[in-house]
Amino acid sequence: MPVRPIRLFGDPVLRAPSAPIVDLDDGVRALVRDLVDTVELPGRAGVAAPQIGVGLRAFSYNIDGDIGYVLNPVLVEVSGEPSAIGEGCLSVPGLWHDTVRYPHAKVVGVDLDGAEVVLEGDGLLAQALQHETDHLDGMLYIQRLSPETRRIAMREIRESDWF
């Protein structure tokens, strides 16, 4: 399947909560192939379905060469002392801002066979799990920034060549 173009800030699909996947059919299989193909490109830690224009609860990840996906993920646990860590987003290209994230996260969902998938980890994986589930809830990371930093980010967006 093809690498899908990434939807950018301002696209309404990025602000809408994603619908749960009900049927594990050929359409969902195609979505998973597209998510995995799209996240395999260098520099990508995760891609949520809304970022490729699909309002369903699914995302792919690529952490240290470990590539996979999860359907209907739910962020069930975060732990540790939250701290600001540098973060960017494919849907807001060119921006990089410190975002408060927990150092440990756990997501539970299913795979294409309906079997339970548990993704749990620290560092970049924890950050990606939080970031991608935010996408599925209609939230971009810039919404988590402090008011002052968000103003700076919005100025950077308005001045970008892609907006």
C-alpha cells in the first residue's frame, strides 16, 4: 500500500475524536498497511489514523526499528514525574517545543485478529504512546503547551510556508 500524505494543522480531521473500530474488515486491514508504510519513513516515531485522513482509533509506531500498530488503543496508565521533553509532530512540520509528558506509559488495544495488544514503555515509546492517543482524541501536542509557548507556536505556524 502507499505511503499516505500527512494532514496538516487546520484540517478538521485532526481536531475530531476518532471513532472506535467495530469491524476488523478489509478496509481496516488496508488502513493498517497504510499506517505501517507511512510510519516506516525515517524520522517518524508514530502516525495516527487522523493524520492520514481517517477518523478511526488506530495508530502505527516506529521506535528504535520496532514497527507495529494498535487498533482501538486506550491509554490506561502513565507514571513517573511528568517533565518537559522536546516534541514535534508530522501534522505541524518544522515546530519543536518542550511538552510535558510522563516518562512511562501503557496502551491497551487489539490487533487485526482481535487479540489484545499491550504496548508499555519508557522514554520515546512512552512519549509516542501519549502523543498518538492524543491524536485519536482530537488533540495536537501544541494544545498541551504553556500559554506563552502556544502563542509562539501559533506564530510559527502562521509564518510557515505550509500553512
